[in-house]
Amino acid sequence: MPNHWGVEVERGIELVGFKDAGDRVIARLKRSDGTEEACEAAYLAGCDGAHSKVREVLKAGFPGGTYAHVFYVADVEATGPAIDGELHVALDDADLLVIFPIKGEGRGRLIGTVRQDAQNRHEALGWDAVSNRVIDRMSIKVERVNWFSTYHVHHRVVAHFRRGRAFLLGDAAHIHNPVGGQGMNTGIGDAVNLAWKLAAVLHSRADLGLLDTYEPERIASPDGWWRRRIRSSRS
């Protein structure tokens, strides 16, 4: 059923491919039972993540790289002067530690690096693989680990956010360090920038040329630092 915005959300449906017919987009969709159907729309917004099918069909590429370090994120119960309900950041030439406060006394979310020797192990990494140098220097004693995960940090961005009637947004267009919610916030920025422009064009309140402003505005915006960073890393 459509929600109060008139938008219907369908789950269990996969985008198989699409083509730009000039005056519309024709998408091929596959349902969970394996059946396929065609869907026609005026425009296509590819918000389908880092492994975007829309980006793949557009052959937009995804240049950039991956940081050598493996990072971890852990929700812990701990003691120490830095477990005080405030945000703390410590770094040196080879290590870092970010401490985010979590509701509840003596709780925090730690983000840091995994030891180099542990990164070469093939088994799943745990708290024992964490680099403790900065943790010890900040006098933090971890008493319990409630949740732990590791991840690689990528920095990638497509050359173009739009081709014809198809647009790329969020992780489909750019991925980068998740610290501070950068992926979420830049993705929201993409959506806010494009949504009202599509609405204005579709309701004949603006000329088609308005859609041409999406890409340059997102690159030049304050949260478009990821494009500038990747460009500088190539030079």
C-alpha cells in the first residue's frame, strides 16, 4: 500500500538491468519467486549501495582505493578518565583511537586499528586482535566487550553522478570512512539535492536544465570533500 506521500515500497525485488529509452527508463525487475517484469519510469535514482547495479549498467566506474589498515568498532564497558560521556580522539603516526559516548555509565564505542600481525590471520578477528597502544596510553581498562566488528575503509567516487535519465546517490556514487556518519550524511545530502529538482521537473515547475545542476552542486558542496580528496590522491 502507498504511504501518505503516495510512494509504494516493494520489498523482495531485484533490479536486473535497465535501458534509457530517451523519453523514459525501462527497468527489468525480478521478484522473489524468480519471475521478471518490466517497469517504466521517467527517471531512475540509483540508491543501491556500494555494489550498485545501476552504476554497473551505466559503466560509471568506481575509481579510488582501500586503506591498508583494518579498522575495528566495539561497544564496550570500561573505566578510565576518557570514559566520561564525552567524545575523545587520540592519534599518532601509526595508530588511532576514537571514543564515542554511549548511553549508560561506563559505556563507550571505540574505533581503532587492528594489529598488523593479526590482519594476516584468516580466522575471524576478535578483541584480542586490537592494537592496545593508544588504549593503554589513555589509561582505559576494557572490562567487557558487548559487540565487535572489523571493516576496511575505502575511498571511491564515480566520475559522473548522472547519465541521461539515471542518477547515482549515496554509496552507489561515493564511499569513504564511516566515522562520524559521513556516508549517511552525504547520502542524505544527495537525496535532498535531487528530490526537489525531480519533483519540480515532473510537475512542470522547472525546466529540464535544473537536473543538470545535481552533479556540480554535490561535488562543490561542503560535504563533497571526498571528491576533492580522491583527486588530490591521484596527483
